[in-house]
Amino acid sequence: GLQLGPYLSFDSCESVRLFLNMHRPRGICLALRPLQSPLQKHLLQRPWLVGSTASVPLQGLSALQHRSFGTTDGPFRHLKPNEIRPRFVNRKKHYNEVLVMADIRKLLETAQEVLSQPSREFPKPFWEVLAKRCIQSMHLLKPMELAIISRTFDVHNVELKPRYDVYHPIAEQARCSKHFPGLAVLVLAEVLPRKLDAEKADLNGLLKMLGRQAADVMWELSVSHAVRVLEALTVAGIRDAPLCSRVARKLAAQLEVRGAVRLEDLAAAASAFAGQDHRDLPLLLSIADATAVLCEEALSSDDAAKASRRVLDALEQLGVDDVLQHLRGVAARAAEAAIAAAAMGRGERLQAAEETSTDASASFSLEDLPSGGSRPGATR
């Protein structure tokens, strides 16, 4: 190939001769020089590569030089851009919306959607992909996000292979986290002791840390939630005196308002204080009085008898004998009322069954039999 000045180039000597014959009468003086591609210049500047490319023909290199692509859509991309369905559409490459490559936002949206459908069964491959992506992104999750992920897998009771276990990575990330919200403390304190192996994970250290976090954010927890956190620590055999004092003060403030604490919360609080050996006599007397009042209001319910029995057992364990006699009487009346209600319910069910059978026998007549008095299905 030859180049004529900065503007004209020729691929063969025959083209040069034709050009000279056409312009020779005009007296044009031409200076010819060989055409070199950038690839040829690159090879000539590096002698150690010339030997490997000496056999490459120059015409092939020049042909490769002129092949270039500005776009892959073609020159008609601009045609009819305002159609309802344009001919050329920009492909949206939202890789973060695919679960296998999901970001934190997509993971949390998926977990909340699954958590809102506790009765639906999801396929096992879905759980494996979700667990794998959560494990890969675990170092980016905050305490509340850890609680959402753990509650999602706990509600559906997912059983996966050990490599897809999300609870151990959640525990490790929780140990490195700070500033837990109250709900995150509640969820992690309830879920992790049931899902983690105490031998493989430092469960006691994690629960002690969660107890300290709960004492710091007690204003974010309700009485029932604070008692549940204390129960989780009690079941694990951990005693936390500062947390007990905070929960006791919160419960004492709530007992001053009539109807602010439910009967089952009183029973759970008494059991938790007994497990923690927290003997706050004024608070325990207040719990006993509130339990007696609520049990008298709902004597016929089975929950009243169970709650009063739990409070009695907790007070006996703590050695509180001042109000046991009055509470025992209330508990006995609640138990008798529950037994009577159960017997009445059984009697009503038996009576309803007898009435149903009587109505069925009264509605039977000879007309129900086949003609001729033969058995059903028999032929004459």
C-alpha cells in the first residue's frame, strides 16, 4: 500500500500508475511513500516481535486496519423514536434486581415479602439462593437487618445444608455491631438461642451483650417485649442484675395504670424474676395484687388459672409469703371456674350431638327405603 500526501492512499502500484497517467499533463510532482499501519509501526519498533510476524502479509494487516465498528445497532437507530413500541429499545441491565446478585435493598424487600406470607411454602432452591446471598452480604447488614433475616428463616423453619446456615454468620456480625434497636435485641435474643449450637458458638457472650443493649434501649421496648428478653436470658442460664432492675422499674410504672399490663405478662414477669433471683418485694406484691384482680375478673377462663398458678410458683420460689393466702384463694376459685366451664362445654357438646342424632332418626321414614322393602342396591 502507498500513501500520496496526507489525503490519498493506494492499495497497489497499478492504482498509482493510473493516477499518474491521469494527472501527468498537469505537471504534478508526486512523492510516494509506503503505507504503514499502526500495527506495523508497533512491530517495527519492537524487534523481538518482528520475527514472529514476518510471515504476515502486509495486505492482510492493512485489511484488518480498516475494520472498525462505531455501533452495533446500525444506522437506523434514529428512525421513529416516538412510537408506542419503538423499534430500538435500550436494554435495562438491572443486575441488582436478580436475587443471585441482589443488593441489600433487594434482599430486605425479599425477606419482608416472604415474612408477610408465613403460610406459603417457597421452594428449596429459593431458600438456598437467598441464604447464599445473605451470607455473602452479611458484613454489610445492620442489627435491624440481621433481625429481619433471622426472623424470616425462623418463621418458615427452613432446613438447609450446613453451608447455607445463616444463623452463625448473623451471630458473628451481631458481635461486631453496636447500637442495637430494641426490636432487634428482642428478635435476636429469641431466635439465636433456638437455632445456634452452644458448643460451636459463644452463645452466652452474645446474650450478655444483647442484655446490655436491651438495658440501654429500654425506652424502645414495651413491658411484654422486655419480659421476653429477660426470659430468653433466664432460659440460657444468664443472670443480668442491671437488666432486671430496669425491667422492674418499667413494670412498676406500668402497674400504676389499670389495664396497662396483661395477665400473661404478669405471670411471665414473675417467672422471669424468679429465674433471675430478683427479689423486689414491693414489685412482687404489686404483681400479686394485679394478678388477683385480673383473675377475679376472668374466673371462667383457663388462662386465669394458669397465670395465677405461675405467679404463685414464682412467689414461693422467691420466698414471698405475705400475699400467698389471698392469691391461693383466687387461684383455687379460678381453677374451679375453669373446670366448671370445661364440664359445661362438654355437656353442651354432648347435648348438641344427641339432638343431632334425634333429628336424624326422626327424619327417617319407610319412604327412604327402596320399593319392595329390598336392601339398597339389591335387585327385585
